[in-house]
Amino acid sequence: MRQSKPILYLFLLCFITRSVCAQEAQQVEGFDTVAFHYNANRAAAVRDFRGQTKGYMTAGWWAKGQIKKNWLSWKTAVVPEKVNTTFSFIGSSAVLPAIMLNGPELRLSVNGAYALTFNIGKTHDFTWKEGAFELKYISKRTEFPYTGEHRQFALNGNSGIYQLTVPASVVEPGKAATIAVELLPFDGWDHGWFMVKAYKDVLQAPTVQKLEKRIDGMQKDINLLLEQTNILASKLYSKELGNKQYEHQLIYTNGYRHLHPADIIKLKNGDILLFTREATEHFANDGDIVMLRSTDNGKTWGDRKVVSAIKDLDEREGCGIQLKDGTIVVGIFYNELYIPDGTYNWGGTVKLAPLNRARLGAHFITSKDNGKTWEQGAFIDMKGKPFTGVEGPTDAPVEMPDGSIVMGVIGYGINGDSKNIGAVLLRSTDKAKTWNYVSTIAGDPGGKQKGFLEPGLVRTKTGRLIAGLRNHADENAIYISYSDDAGKTWVPPFKTKMIGHPVDLVQLKDGRIMATYGIREGAGRHAEPGGIRACFSSDNGKTWDIKNEVVLRDDFINWDIGYPESLEMEDGRIMTVYYFNLFGKYYIGATYWKP
């Protein structure tokens, strides 16, 4: 009897072991090929815990045609047997606003059969179960609202490993399974997304090369942490660093709406008008121009008013001037290069139907009562002009002594050369009803110099017109050109030591020319951290005192920022306005300072 007990124990152990083994699911790679996606992020390579690779996401919240059915599907590797199966794949999802504990839900199905519902935005391990289905999320890399690089173009999010266990009844041996997710509507926040990453080796042991990529990603996170530490320390020791002289102000925000840029007009009655574009996202076809007003020299702002809202037209910026007779003229740069579902036609891959106006151009609105009411004006007619489209204005027009208005804009396809993108000068003699080509401020035949863009224009006391130009060469330097004959001819553009874009130019009461410009961080851009800077010229724009460059802001880690515009106040202070993005929201801000 004593000898039979060990045999019985051994038998029971083997039985239990076999039963457990029988219940264990076979392991299958959870991603092989994408089946359906909207290409909302252009399958761009973005960061996750393993490094940088492309991913396929649910609909872009900025595309109304996509979010009607907000889904994504992909094929797994081939399923060997008809048994319980665990599919492992890497996914990422949107970072939730700080006030939100539970994010939007996704309905997940396998081979057309509903499996379970789960949430996006988890920052820790979590498991969802419904019946025989289980989804386990193993958190690997977490972002926070403050650390995002760009809300639309750098969708890194929270990433980790998803392990989806399904019963044998929903798989077919020798065939791949189809996994689909549908993002459900979520009240109060519509910026949710889910992305499956293009990894086919989740079940494999990591190689040295793969581990090196993980280490590289961690180094980038550490560098970001050090940058944030420096920003916080700079604020803590602002007095010692001499930064107390800058007074920062938050002018405007509107929920999760995208705002950019900020343009101002000082009226003859003392009011200051501020214009900004308000839209769903940086690139979205619902951009409208919004105006705010200050009647106390910028201390407070109010009287929000939508001054231009053409349906399904992305009106991207409104730059204006009050003429000597009191008329306010605002030029509105618009972009109509969108496909029907609301996404931008990147690279011109979709042939768009012809319109009775240019798809990239400008139109004008005017007011004769200090901005209380507005009248729709004309669109720029491209006929007879040596370019095919314009982008701008991105800075205020200039009224000339004879009452005409000149304006700098980007010209595309100058002189029939599709690669020639440069700055051109237009002139109106009828208060912006019609515009004629005057000259090319700076052209770029063949695109060899990477374009001369977004001209900022000022007319100095000597009558000189100075243009500050954005350039996309590796240095990202600001170029300058000037004209002493009312814009008919220009000196060849010359590179300065100023880095950033775009540049706004004003002449101060003491005669100096002041340039303010944005600094965007990130590879291929300007510097870390991002911010706003200023530089001065004491010789009418010929040379610039980079040694005494002024750093107004250096605390922006999201690169969707900048586009400053400045105004000299009666007390000698400067008001510099700009836009920035923090915690997933956009703001119009101002800095008051003495030059």
C-alpha cells in the first residue's frame, strides 16, 4: 500500500500536467500584413519601446470622412492548428489628457466574430476578458501629455505588447486570422487613435541589433528628460539667469482646437486686433480665421469673433494692416489641397478636380469700422503671373507712400520651373481688390538652395524694403534681401547667422530693425529646447548682431510652435505674440519685454 501511493501521485501529476498543457494556447505572431487602414499617418515610422518603425492606425480625427467608420484591420501569421491561440503583436495608442482616467473604447473582432472591447491610453499592464477571449496589455513605454513631440505628425503614444488569446472555434488551421478594431465615439475628446506596429518577430528572442535599437530609444527618452530638467531649472533660477525681465501672458486657448499662428494689428484708436487660425488640427480642411481684441494695450483680450469661415476651405493665416484712411485689409492664405474625406493630398497622389481659383492662394477681407464688421473681398487671380500658386501672406502687408499696398508671398513654380519656390512681391492699388506681380524677391531655380519662403516684410524710415526669408537647407538659416527702389529690384539673398523661421521684421523707434523668429526642436530643425528669439540690425538690415541674440522663450519641447509677430508699445516695451502647444492643447501667448 505504501508503494502504491507514489505511483498514484505520479499518475495524478502526469494527468494534471497533460491537462494544463492541453489548455495552453499555441503562440502565433499577431501581425503579418495590414488589411485595411486609412493611411491617416501615412504609415510613418514613429517611436515605440523597440525603437522606430512604421505603424498603421485608425482614422485621423481631423478627417471627417474617415471617422464615420473608425476602424483598422490586419492579418496575422498563419495559424498552425485549430486550438486555443494567442496572437502577440505590438501596438500603440493615444496619450490621454491628464484629467482622463479611461480612454475611448475599441471593439475587437477576430475573423469577423466579436471578441471583446478594450480601452486605449493605458499606462500600465492591464487585462480585458470577455467569455473565452482575453486581451493582455504589457506596458513597455509610456508618454505623457507634456512630452508629445507633435500632436498630428509624431504619433508615438503609449506602446507595449498585446497578447490576444482566442478559442479554437474562431481560427482556421493553415490560414491567417484577421484582427479588426473599431474605435468608438467618445464624448468630450475625439483625438483618440490606435496603431498596430509592423513587427513580425514579437515571439522571437531579441538580437543584439534589436537591443541596440531599444537602447537608442531609451537614450532619446533620457535626453528628453534632461531637457525637461534644464527647462525647469531655468525657470527656478530665472532671476540668476536674468530672465525675470520677461513677462509671459496666455492670451487664448479653446479646448483641443488647433491654433496658429498669431498676427496683430495696432489700430489708430489704440485697440489691438489679434488674428489666428482655429481648426481641428494642423492640417485640416476646416480652418477658420478668428479675431480677438484688446482695448487696454494687451492686458486683457476678448470679443472673440470668427471673421472668415468659408466651408471646407482651410484658411491658414490672416495677416493685416490698417491703412491711412482707416480701412483694415487682411490677407488670408488658404490651402485647398485636400481630398474628399478631409485628409491632405500629400505629394499630390490624388488628382483633384479643377476649380475656378487656385487651390493654393489668398483672399482678402476688409473692415471700415475698426473690425466690428467685415466684408468678403477678392481672391488673388493667378492669370498673367509668373507662378502657379501662392502661399501667404505670412506677414503683414505694407502701405507705400503713394497709397498702394505691397505684400510678400511664396510663389510656386516661378517662371515655369516646378522646383523654383521663392518669395515674390505683389502690389495692389485698389485696396486689395486686385494684385499685380512686381518682382521676385528671391528665386531658387531648380530648387538647389531649398527655397526662399514665408517673407517677412518691413519698410524702414529710409524707404528701404527688407525681407526676411525662411530656408530649408540644412542650416535652417534666415536669409535677408532688401530693395531701395520700392521693390522693383532686390539684392541677392544673403545668409545670416540667425537660425529659425519664419522671421517677423519691425523697425523700432530708435531706428534698429528687430527680427523675431521661432525655434523648433528636433532633427532637421533648429535647436533644443524650442522657443522664441529676437535679433537686431543697426545698419538697415545689412548685418545682424547675433552675439546679442535675445532668448524670449526656451521651454517648448513640442515643435508645433512659433511664428512670432512683434509690436513696439508706447512705453517702449515689445509685445511679441506666438503660438505654442503644451499638454496636447494649443495656446496663443505673448511675451512683454524691453529691447
